[in-house]
Amino acid sequence: MSFLLTCPNCGVREVTDFGYGGEISARPTSRPTLRELGEYNYFRRNRAGVQREWWFHRSGCRAWFVAERDTRTNEVLMTALPADSNGGGAA
Amino acid sequence: MSRLENRPGELINRTKVIRFTFDGKPVEAYEGDTVGSALYADGRRTFSRSFKYHRRRGLLCCAGQCPNCLVAVDGAPGVRACTEPVREGMQVEHLNAQPGLDLDVMRATDIVGTKFTPPGFYYKTFIRPRKLWPVYEKVLRHAAGLGVLRKQQPEREWRTEYRRRHADVLVIGGGIAGVSAAKAAAAQGADVVLVDEGPAPIETLAGVEILARASALGYFDGIVPVWQGDTLHQVRARNHVFATGTIEQPLVFAGNDLPGVMLSGGALRLTELYAVSPGARAVVATTSDRGLDAAAKLADAGVQIVAVADLRESRTAAAEQLGARGIQVLVGHQILEAKGSKAVDGAVIGPIGVEGASVERTFDCDLVVVSGGFAPATSLLLQAGARADYVADRGHFALSELPPKVFAAGEVAGFDDPDSAARSGERAGLAAAGAPVEPADNGDGTRRERSPVAVPPPVAGAGHGKCFACLCEDVTAKDIRLSVEEGYDSIELSKRYTTVTMGPCQGRMCQLPAIRLMAKETGQSLEQVGMTTARPPWVSVPMGILAGRPFEPAKRSSIHRRHRELGANIKWAGDWRRAYDYGDPQGEALAVHQAAGLIDVSTLGKLLVRGPDAGEFLDRLYPNRFSDLKPGRIRYGVISSDAGRIVDDGTICRVDDDTFYVTTTSSGAGAVEEWFSWWLADWRMRVQLTDLTQGLSAVNLAGPRAREILGELTDLDCSAEAFKYLDGKQANVAGVPCLILRIGFVGEVGYEIHCASAHGEHLWDALMQAGRDNGIRPFGLEPQRILRLQKMHILVGQDTDSESTPFGAAMPWIVKLDKDQDFIGKWALEHYADEEPATRLVGFTLPNGHVPTEGAVIMDAGGAPVGQVTSSRFSPVLDRVIGMAWVPSPLARDGSQVTISDEGETMQAHIQTRPFYDPEGEVLRS
């Protein structure tokens, strides 16, 4: 895996600068069943296509941000701080 | 050194003699020579012994493509003599031959053993008796191979570097097309990198970085690693121009591996670049005009051309010109055999389609020049996602489709003549720089009509004798046939079985011959057979280059110098270099109980959480409450995941209404900061997070005399009434502003004192000075581990793992399920609260005095593992062995016994659930 990501604070950097936070999924807002909790904790949609995901600029400004990336081509369509990206959704 | 008279394009400097040794014997060369050209000029014809049969091999390509001239240079094997520049004093040695190149006893495998060494012979021949395989393997390993890595290398420092290079355009190949592409792209203002395996093709060019004597190793998701000397450039370009050229192909005929059989390009390079005559009398065998051009040029240089066999049926203009010079060109002829034992002394030529001694002619010669066509060097392009299809009239696989951002120019794209190559390069360079490119002059770009070529047969004539398809691995035409007979009837299977294309040439010399043989044996078309998958690395590369420079970053606290002066035993603890002990861990632990100890705890993670929502933020992150913590008070906290598992722990001090000071474990500092900031990014609360881990130093002053020592350095009232257990106060200590946390990790009255790192050493010195008359001793990580174990204070990651919950870890009191607040881990912990955990973390003592290994197994009555020991130490103050372990819940009560199995020994341990030292915490609170 190798591509460039644009950190909303720092600009374009190698992907190795960043930590991957995985696809954005909604944390349950009310008491989930054990099965729902297990799915939230351990199951991923693993989409082949454009997905919204969390990234962390580990070797840079250490900010979390949201990216839209095509998992088939690693083309990054958008990156933005959560406040500017109409909601991150729960991590 | 026998040399030709000055050649117009020669690279050698005849005024500067360079001396080196080959197998210990002195060799003279000129500056500009390669090891190969110098040795050839010195009369050497055998450069290596082959992989399996130990046959003599000589210079073939003179371009770093084939395996024939692999040598060791200064102890490093796998160096190609033909491209390695000579250096004064270099020591060159042969590789795979015993005792020497010119007398190799392993040659016996060729003479007597051929029929015993088909592909896979070692599996077939050496399987019985099975127990002897290790012996066979040893012998075979010794016999085969391409050199030896000396285990005892002379001391040498080899520093390799990574370099990241971002560019607009990367041009690979510095021939006519590549240089044109680089110029065109640079003229558009693009930032261009030009890579070539040879010397710099141009001096300088504005906007172009030239990486000369550098090899592109592969194409990885847009990154091209380029190896140059001691550096690996990781080039990431927006667009790529591949001008990688073509690779001249050998012909498959009997004896085609004899020294003296040389590709036309190799013979010309020796002649033109190094002024070394490749031979006196030459026979030329060709499938195109290239061989005829070579014959003309070699004749110009004084080589007598005794015959030229042109596979094509018609006589081209080039053939007519040779004829006019008195050189006989036999059209429709091919070479059937190269004769000779140590080197070529004759060549047999015959007409195609007719066999028999009556039509064959034998010529005396010491050089056979072959040109079996030119295969586009598509490997890197294929790795980048290009497609290549078989082109019947050219007899090779050519590019048919390019992925986006990838351009091909010059010969690799079929633009053979210099003008076409230059124009294709220019067009590719413009396109790669994002400039509009005018439509091509015709549908096929700007290429001229290409001169005709003949497609050689898979193997010449009847294929008697050894006709090598693959020189690297000694695979003959017969071996490919045998592999098909045995069922390996696809090129990928045959490749794995015979190892054809898997040697150092990476298919440059053998891929096309192997495909042709495969097609012949299976009755398929070449299209159907297809190419083997192109994989990196495209050139052999030393492992050290891929490893880069080894970095071992270390963190040291601001007080580290003092620990060294005190003779501390310093060890790694995560990224940190820490004082493990000062030579007497038991005595250091006792000093904390009896007087006072001082430990550097600067490695603790330190986070400032500040803002109107800070309390609520922490309530959401921890299973217990912090919003109700009073300013100036401290509370212990365990971070759990949403799966209810323990992630980290530490103390939190409320400094004022809006400010919390959070400490984390040393190893968890970075992860906790990430975890906090992640949730903060999601929740977007009015909270600011500042990581102070590096900015602050901290020491823990603990022991019965700690209060007295601290009192000497501060105006703060340190009395038990004024400064209670779990109070946090800001005050000057030794003139330094500090945050003082009264906590009890080690079980005695203790003050964790945090200050700016700049003052860390001063604070340490002041405390050691003030404590001198009170018996203060510095203590390290190891005594701290004894002390905290006495109190059963867990170490996250040591006593817990990714399955541990606060309930199992005997801390149900830390989980406040009655909080109104939703918090991370709440739902999972609600579930676990109702469920008896399978195992629980408890303390144990061992009457027999044995300290079990951490990780030792807890066994049930039947001997099955049911738990494990996580910590164990001898406690000097208690004078017995103590530890912590996960044991089955029914056994997790005071007074029960468990069996510990430790490296074959079993022992009975007594379970204890309360701290071993000061179970009521009276000492701590005093």
C-alpha cells in the first residue's frame, strides 16, 4: 500500500506518515444487544469502493481527520477535519 | 593488455593504469575499464562456472544482463564483471568452482552425471534412504549455487541510505528516447528524474536530476525504488516514462554456452567502448540486420568474419554491402553447433529446413557472434500494469496497452531507429509533463518501416547435445521437454519445476526461448503459452540496500546523565533507556521501606486535559467518574475499550475546575494520546488536549523519610494533615515550580514530583542532597517492580492482556455502572458485570522459595493449563516469594492452593487476594 494523503493541517504527505483508524462506523447510541455490540467491536464492512475512514497524522500534527478513499485504487477523493466533513460518525 | 588502436567512442583512459587482482593474480587495466573488459583484454575467456554442470562460461552480453560473468568483489558475491568499473586494489574472485576456474572438479556432473541431473533431480535421485537426505543436501548445497557469503567478513562499515524523491516525471532509461523525454518534460517546467544503469547519458540539464549508474528495481503502487551506489532512492512521480529499450536474445543451439559465443551487442561493446578485440576469426549468426551491422563493424575493427548465417530467406541491403566487402553471407542459414572444449574453436552452419552432414559446413573460428532478435524490456512496465501481446512477425511480446500515467518510448515501444526513438521520447515526455501532444503522423506513431526479422526456431536443428535455454540455472531444451512430459505443461509450472527464468538474469536471456520451447512441446501458440509474471526486483540488489540505515531511536529522560554517573544498569524499556537498578535491587527496595528512595519516572505519559467539558470528557472515557473529583485531589483510573478490555491505567489529578492532569503508563503514552484525541475529534467537546510527556520530567520520592526530605526543599506544609494521600498540590520545590502528587504506587508515603524537563536534573540533585542524611537511595525499575508487586498494583500489559476486564483483574470498584453518562466500554462491562469470569487475577506466595518464571503455567489436577503467572519476585521486606497469576475463578479466594508448572517443575502456591504489604493501606495514608 502506498499513496499520498493530504493532511488538512499539514498538506500532502506519504501514507507512511499516518496511522489508519479504519472505516467510520456508528457507535450504538442506546444499549445494544450482545450481538450488535460484537458486530460494532469486531465486524467491518470492508467495502470494495469508496469508503469514509479515519486517519491520524502520527508523524505530523497528530490530528485525526476523515478521508474518502477508493479501497480498490487507493485514490483519495477527500480529506477534512471532522468539523468540516459533516460529521465523522463515531470511531 | 592487448588493445585495438584508438576507437572513436572508447571509454578508457590509456594514460591511467589501474591495478587489481583476480583470484590473487595481478591484472592491469585502464581507467574506464570494467572488470570484464580488463580481464578479457588480459586473455581470460572463462569467467565463471555454471550453476549445475560447472561448465565454463565467458562474456556474453557485456551489459549486465546475463549471469555469465558473476564474480565476487572484495568479498561481496554476485557482482557482474562486465559492468563493474575497475578500482585500484580491488580484489576480484571467481565464484562457483573448486579448486579454481580453470580446473573445476565439479565439472564431473556435466561429463558423467548429465542423465542423473534432470530437473528436480535432487528430489528424484536422493530420496532413499530418507535418513541420508541431510547428508545429500549438504553436498548438493556445496555443489550448486552462485558464491558464498563469508560468515567472517573483515570489519567494514557499510552505511546505506533511503532517500525519498517526489517528482513530476520519472524517466527510466537514458538512451535516445529517454533523454528526449526528459528534455521535453523539463522544457515544460516539470521536475524530472532520469535514471540510467550506465554512466550519465548527458552532463547536466536544467530541471532534470540524473541518477547515473542506477537501477530501477520495480514498480510498487507508483513508487519506483532506484538503487544507486549506497542509496536507495524511493522515487514517487506523477507520471512515468519507460524508455527501457530491448534485450538482445541468444539463440538455442548445441554448445551455445561455450566461452567465445557472444551476443552481437556484447562483441561491439568490447570493441567500441574498451578497444578490446573479442576474437580473431568470427562466425556471425543473426535473425536481423543487427547481426549484419555488427559483422561490418567488427570487420572494421580488424576481426576476420569467416561467415555470416542470416536466418532470413532474402538478402537485405546490409547483406549486399557485406558481400561487396568479400564477407560471405549465407541467407536462410542458421548456426547448429559451437564446437570446442575450453572455448569456441569452430562453428557448424546449415540451411534451415534441411538436415544432414552434406549441407552443413564447419568453420574454424574463435568467436561466434549471435543475434537472436531483440525482446522489448517490458518487465517494469508490466509491473506497472501494462499489457504485452505476442507479435508474430517480430517474434516477441510487445506492449499493447498502457495504464494511466505510464508512457513508453523508444525501442521498448517499437521505435527502433534513432529518429523515431527521439520523436517518441519527446511525445512521451510532453504527455508525462501534462502538455498537449499533437496527433501522431500516422496511426502507428512516427515509426519508420522496421527492417524485417526472422523468428528463430525453439532449438536449432535436431537439438543434439546441450542446447541451453537458461544459462543461470543450466536448463536445456531437453529439460523443458521433460518437464512437459512429466505434466508441467504451463509456462508458470515449468518455470517452478525447471527454475527457468528464476536465476540472476530474471528472464532477460531465457524467457522468450523458454516460451518458444514450451509452445513447441505443448503444441500451443506463443500467445497461448504467454509470459511468466514480471516481478521485482528487476536487478539483483544487496539486502543491505533494501534494509537501509538501521536506526535505533532512544528516548532518555532529562536525568539520564545522573543515572549513568551513579553506575545504573541501563536497559531498554519500550523506546526508553531506563535505569533498571543501581546494582542492588533488593537493597534499593529495602531502602524505600526503611528510609527513602528516589526513582526517575519521567517516562510516564502526561496529558493535560483542559476546558469547560474536561470533566465530562473524562467521564466518557473512563469507567469511573472524574467530573465530581475535587480540585487538588487525585483518582486512579483504568481505560477500557468498547469491548470492556483494559487498555491502560494511570492517575488523574484535578488541578482546577477546568484542568485535569492525566498520567498514563510509560509504554501506553502515545496510544492513550491518540485514543483521547480520536474521541475528542469525534465528540467535538470544548476540551483541549496537550501532550506534556516529553516536556515534563518526574521523580517519585517515597519512604518513611520522604516527607522530611521534601519539607526541606519547599514552603509547602507537608504534614500528614495538610498534604493527605491522593492530594495533588502545586508548589516550588528547590526553587522549581512543581506539581506534587501524593500517590502510593510503591506502597510507602510517596510524592510524585513533576516539573519542566529543563529542571529535572536540578530537582534530582536537590532531593538527593536533601536526603543524604536521611539515608536516601536512588532506586531503579526492578526494585519498583518488587515494591508495586507487594501492593498488587497491576502493570497493564504485564499482568493484563487484551482479554482482561476490570472485573477479572479484581477491580470491580473502578467500574461505575450507575453513572448517568454513557462511557466507552459501558455496554460490554454491563455484560461482564453479570458474568463470572473464567479466570481472575490474584496474588500468590510460594513457600518453597522458588521464583517461578513469568508466564509459567497454572495447572489443574489433570495437568491441563488453566491460567498463568504474570509477575513473580522475591520480596526482601516480606522475606518470601510473591507473585500474581490468573487462576480459575473458583480458586481465586484466600487460602486456596494452585499448582504452578515451571519448566518441568511443579510447585504449590497459596492464593492471596489482599496486598502482601500493608493490606489496609495504613502506611500509605500515614
